[in-house]
Amino acid sequence: CGPPSPPESQRRASMSGFLSRWIHDAIALRMEDPVKIRADWVAHMHKTEAKCVEIKKNWDQPTKTAGFWRKPQYNATIDLMNDSRAGKIPGRAQNW
């Protein structure tokens, strides 16, 4: 007749083992290579470190040129506050 079939519990165990191996292999195929992930991370860290060094080198430098805030477009608010006619425009808050 042939070899005897294994008991039901052994068949279930071998089927679940096959299924778990198949799932593991399917997931592993879709994952990125750990060596590539590590290399990308190291490259990112080197690039970030280079940017940090550049920022720290220029940390004490002024961000605006001398006289930047004295330009007319940045003094418009002060001019409006000093102009007595502008203070009487409807809707403006009263000066205290």
C-alpha cells in the first residue's frame, strides 16, 4: 500500500513550519539589504556633520549686513507712528 501517513499533529506542525518559512522568506525578499541601509545612514551622518561644522564656523558672524534695518522698507512702521495724519486714520488704535 505504501508508507503509513504521519499522525495529524505532525502534519499540522510541518504545514505551519512551511507556512512560517514561506512568510519569512516573502518578507525578507521585500526588505532592503541591511548593508545598504547602514551605508546610507553613514553617508547621511557624514553629510549632516559637514553641515554642522559649516554652521558652527559661521555661528558668530552677523546674519544681516551693516545698516540692514535702517533701510526705508523696514522703517515704514516708525514713519507711520511719527506721522500725525496717519494716526487719525479710521480703524487705527489710539496712541497712549
